[in-house]
Amino acid sequence: MRLFTKPRFVFAALAMVLSLAGCATQSPEARAAGEVFDPYENTNRSVHSFNLAVDRYAFRPASKGYVTIVPEPMVTSFSSFARNLSMPGQAVNALLQGNPKLAGQALARFAMNTTIGFLGLADPATEFNLPQVDTDFGKTLAVWGVGEGAYVELPLYGPSTARDATGILVDFFTNPIGYARNNPADNISIYAEIVRRMGDRGRYSDTVDSILYESADSYAQARLLYLQNRRFELGETAEISEIDPFELDTEGF
């Protein structure tokens, strides 16, 4: 049953995101100039306010408590476990990007960390100098020539774009581990990712707080940083010509 339920959910959610993204288009000139395309800014700001409330009253205190109570080596182990679970999906994306070498590196890391790394709680692959792998379906879509699309802020998840939001959905629900017959828990990859994000939120609390709670406009700040970093990762235009970063309060970042 699970084999058919998940793909149906993916296609339904994917259709929703694509239909939303298709409601507005950016001019070729603005796209070439690297301008921010944020036609849903009012809605995005409402979602941002919701995300801030969730972070302030739930995720932030839970994350700070997590890194305070749980010893640092265990926090690192749980983060490694989450990254290891993503390797089969990253291998699939590498193949879809036409990069079999990267796919082989992802599978090699997964095999080594799952076996002698105690299911990924340890990271012997790094100790053996196996290259790090960090790809996703959003990058796959970029390789295929799919444009960035509109900027969106996702509830609970945070900054994204129409292209990357599609990638997030596909990555969460098409990882081969999710279809393993002896999977110890449904959606284990999602649970592991939440724990990993809690570790990151707790570790980098001061930096994140400076962006979310000390900026003159935390929405514009988060949008600027996300788009610049993401475009740099993909080798696209990193400059954001629509926003003057000197107008934003970046103290403490």
C-alpha cells in the first residue's frame, strides 16, 4: 500500500506547487539581472510571521534545550545519521544530473557509514577521505534547465523557491529507503531531518537569532541570504540586484 500512496501524494503536491508557480512569470531581463522574483510577498510575509512564532515559542527553545541536554558527540552522531539516510536519494539525483561519479561517491559513503559506521551514527567515510556529497532534486531541476521561479517561504520549513520547493517534496518522498520492506519506521528520514535541524538550530542559535530577531526586516534578510547562498551553490548569479544589503541590519551575522 505504501508503495502507491507516497507517489500519489508527491504528484498531487508537485502539481499544487507547479500550479502556484505558474501564476506569475518573471521577465527575461529581470531574471538575467539576478533580481528577486517575489510576487507572493504578502503571503510569504504572513508565513514568515507564522514561522517566527513557531520558532520563538517552540523550535528555538526545544533546540537550545536539545543541545544543552544531549552531549555534543551524540548531537553530531544524530546529524550524521540523518545525512547518511539521505545518501541513496542523493545518489538518485546524481544519476539524474548525469553524474555517475557523484552517485558512486554517495553510495560508497552510505555503504561504509551504514556498516562500520553503526547505521550512520559515525562517519568513517570522512575519515577515509571519501568526498562529501551534497545534492538534491532542486539541483537536479536546475541541471535540467528549470528556472528558479518565484521566491516562497514554506510553513515550518522556511525560505525556498518554486523550484526548490518541488525538490524538497520529491526528496522527502522518493528516497529509496522509504520503500524498504524492513524499514524500521515510516518517514524515518523526516524524523531524522527534524532532529538534524534541531541540532543546527541549537548550535548556531546566536547567528540565527541575529537574523530573525535583530534585523530591521528579518523577512528581507532571510530572503537575501537564502537566494545568494542558493545561487552560489548552483553556480548561478549570486548578486541580488533588487536589495541593497546596506539597508539591512546584519550586525552579529
